[in-house]
Amino acid sequence: LGPHPDLLAAFSAWASYARPNADVTRLPAEVRPDFVRDQLSQLGRLCVILDDAWDGEATKTLIKALPPGTSILLTTSDPDLAHLPNCSVSELSPLDENESLGLLSNLISPPGQYEEAAKEIVHLAEGMPLALELVAGMAKSPSNLPAIAIKLGQKPRFAHIHPPETETPTAGVETCLAASYASLSSSLQASFRLLVIFPAPFEESALVAIWGQADSESLNTLLRCRLLNRDERSGLLNQHSLIRTFAAALLRENESEKQLAAQRHANYYLEQAAKTKERYNLGAENMRAALNRFNLLWPHLNTAYKRIIQSPGQGQGSAESRWLSDFPEKIIYALDLHLPPEQMIAIIETGLAAARRMGDKQSESIHLVNLGFAYSTTGNIEQAIKYYEQALPLKREVGDLRGESKALGNLGLAYAELGEIRRAIEYHEQQLAITRQAHDRAGEAAALRNLGLACASIGNSHRAVEYFNLALAIDREIGDRRSEGRTLGNLGLAYADRREPQKAIEYYEQALKVTREIGDRRGEGGILGNLGIIYYALGDVYSAIEHYEQHLNITRLIGDRRGEGNALGNLGIAYKKLGDPYMAMEYYEQALVIDQATGDKLGEANDCWNMGLLFEEQGNLARAAHLMQVRVDYLASIGHTDVGRYARYLTDLQKKLEEQQAKELEVEA
């Protein structure tokens, strides 16, 4: 773990071990431990090793993510951490002389006639394995041990980090590291210092970018000296956390070096993000490969972004503005898989401000569309529409047909969310015409999918299926797996509306497989909710509840407020079916609060109708009629084909209410 543990990397590794497609990067930090614990609990009894723990709070957060009953082996020099509740403490002594000599012999070869020098070295290394590895890196053979013993005997230290007389638990490591560092040429020392600019494992091409040139000799020297490591399986380069700590202090003393390295680091990884986006856009198997590649790039990109906005100029310079504007546009295809909407919005808003500083209308329009999408995922549809409407004239001004079609499609989806279906269809028809004019196959599929959703929302499921099948054919033609998953889910929804549950389940299961394959948590949650609806219709209420609860958990983990309201409403329906009206009403009330807050008119109408049914059963017909009127008014406003059926039910209820009131008046008389 070291002094600066990467909790996100640890959580990601644990979660993906339990479930290969699990993705914790998009979850808020405070819920990650709970999510990881849920994943790990599926594996049975575990044993986890937490090695070299420095940071108490970070270590406790990691422990929180482990299921009850997990055996934990924790190594630390922090006495507070060593005495956590329910821990048995065993003091780990440094290697003794014989153990140290044995390790040194394994790293180079038996010291033979140089054994006295070897003994002096292991004494100065204070029994620390890392220190002995650094010694082995300096010694090409045992014959070099006497000279190294003399160097270490002078107890070299990094005086600018702390006074030479200061004793630390890592003094043996520092002595050996300082000697190793001093043995490097000045140019190689500079190359070593720059390694700390990498916040996570990195590839050799990234090192070339930071150094400004390919230098295999320097790389091999650093690897031989154990100042840099290469993972045998992945080929990625990394540094021991303790070596990074000292290297970071050295780089702080060289501000100009640090700034240049940070700039090169940011530019290299943004360029890699652009290439990865191009691969993603190729579709088919390239999409999954691109998303895997993005997972490697993300820690570097996120660090580069934070460095720029936290720099003294706060990214106001021309080069920084260009980077900040390009950054969200290059990664938007995967950003919603890694960050909750609120953090997405902050990054895109920074990009928008940078684009406006530069007068770049094309980038400005892209950011406006992406901001609209981000706000729509939070349920703030009115704000999303404002951004789409700002983007549309800019798209037309710069002649961006594809961008114009995307803005039109998003406007259609937004108005559909607000219940203005006919207006939504107008936007989607404009979108479809432009995508065909621009020969944009992916855009055409999106427009067809949107038209299908609009038709389904007004009860025309047969027409919806036609649109979805046209979209699915294009999705598969261009290999767009993410869109394919969405279209399959939409087909499931349409067949459910057509009262064909088994066919709906088939499509939902296909969609669920795709969303999990690419790590689309939002899509996964929606499909789980829809599967719950199907199982409910088939009379399997307990399976329905199981799927609704999974949907609810995902919506809360990713901050999907609209999805949360939908899941709560479905749980209310299920508990009513089980004969628990009190639990049902509790879920309905929670759902109604969320649906009203997010402007989800359809959700609000459904909640009110379901609450009305409960009040009707309880004999409160006046309250029931008032609530049910909300749904009838909504269906009438969008021209839904079922409005007559619900209106007749309400009319019958109102007649019962009038009869009830008349009887009450007779009693009073």
C-alpha cells in the first residue's frame, strides 16, 4: 500500500476479481466499500493481505470493503493500525544477518571472499529487503560489495527531505537508495526523478514521451538498479511506493522539471485517449478493447486534469485551455462509465469555459450537448433542454450535421421525458432525415431507436418494434455493442407491451449480457427493472422484487434519481401484490417525492394511480379519485391510446364516491 495507497485501484481489482465486468470507478467514493463488499461476499471465506500500510484512514476504508469473516494479514509500522479491534499482533522483526545474507546471495551470488563486506552491508541495510534489492542493483557481482559497503558506511541521506541525523523506520532503505541515486549520472538522475509523474503503472511509450526521447540504455539501467520495475504479465512499468515517496521529494526541488514532465504527461495521455476513441468508434470487438484501454488511461488522465486546474494559473493559459477543452470531448464515450453525473458535469463545464475563452464554437457546441446529456441523467430535464437549445444554433452555424442531429435527438428524448411525445416525434423525424443526409449510420440507428421509444410511450408497440428492428440491424452492422444493448432492451419493452412476456425476457436477457460485458451500469439497472416487471406479470412476485432491489441498488450507486424513483414505484406494486399495503404505500411515497423532484411526469402519474388504488381499497374514495385524476390527465395530454380505459375506471370510481357521499348525507339527515 505504501504512504499514498490507491484505493480506487484496490477496489477495482477486488471487485473485478469477484465479477470480471464490475466497475467501481463511476461510483461515489463513499459507496465504493459497500459495493465491493457485496461483490466479494459472493466468493465465500476470504484471506486478504494488506502489505506495508502507512495511511490509517485509507487502510480502515479498505478493511470496511471486506465481508464479515474475512481473514486479514496486515503489515505496518504504525502501532495504531497494529492494534485494530479483533486483531492479534505479531511483531515482524527485520531480517536477521543470516536471512539478509541469504537474500543478498539469491539476488547476486554468494559473496565468497567478500563476506565481510556483505555483512557490513546487511548491517547498514537494517534487515530491509528493499534496501538489499537496491544493493543488488548497484552490485553487478560480489567483487563490488567492498566499494558499496564503503559508500553505505558514509550513510548518505537526502538531506533536503529531513535532517541527516533524523532516524526513521526506513533509514536503511534511504541509505541504500541515496547511494544508488548518487551512483547515477546527472542525466540519469533527472530521468529517475521524472518517473514520479506517473500516478499509476505505465507503458514504455509513455516513458519515451516524458523523457522526450527513446533511451533504452537508461531504462535498462533503472531496471537493473531496481529503481524501476516491470510487471512480467502486463509489461507495464511501475515503482515501489517507498521509492516513489523519495523521488517525489526530489522532483519538488526541481520545479521546472516537474512542470515540463506534467505537461508531457498530460499531452501524451490525451493523445492516447483520442486514439482510443477512434478505436471505440470502429465498433464490434474494438469497443470492448477501447474500454479496457481507457481503464488503463483513466488514472493518468484524471491526475493530469487535476494538476492543470490546480496549477497556479488554474488552466487559464492558451495551451491549458486547449487541453481542458479537448479533454471531455475525447473521453465522453466512456466518461459516464467512470464518473457519476455530478463529476461529469464539472469536467464538461471546465471544457466549456475553456472553449469559450478560445472562441472555439465547434468545441463549445459539443460541450453544450454533452452537458445536456449529463444533466438529463440527473433527472434535470429542463436544464438539459436549455443546453441542447444553446447547442443547436451553434451546430448549424459551423455546419456540423452529425452534431445537429445529435442535439435534435437529445431534445426529442428530453421532451419525451416531460411527456410531450408529439413534440419529441417531430425532433426525432428531423434527426432521422439529417442522419440519412449525412450518411451517419450510427446516428440513423439512434434516431430510429428514439422514434421507437416515442411510439411505445403512446401505446403503438407494433410500430415501435418496427423501428427497433431497423435500429438493431444497423447496430449489428456497425458493431456498436453499447447501442445494441439499448436496442435489445427496447425490444424487450415493446414485446412486454404486446403481452408477449417470454419474447420480452429473451430480449432483456440478451441486453443484460451486453450491458454487463461493456460495464454499462445504468443500462444494466434499467434492464433488471424491466425483467422484474415481466416476472411480476407472470405471477412470480418474489423474483420481481429481487430484480427491483438489484435495480434500486444500482440506481443509488450511480446517482440515477429517475431510475431510483422507478425502482421504488415497482417495489410498491410488488408489495401490494403480496398483501402488504403499508410497505407498498411507503415505497410509493418515496417514489413520488423523487419523480416530482426530477420532473418525471410519467413516473408521477404512475405513483399517483397506484396510491389511488390503495386508498380505494381502504375506502378513502375521495383521496383515491384525486390521485387517479393525475394519471388520466397525463395520458390525455400525450394522446395515449389507453387514456379511455383509465378514464372509464376513474368515472366509475367517482360514481361510487357520489353514492357514498349521498348515503353519508342521508345518515346525517
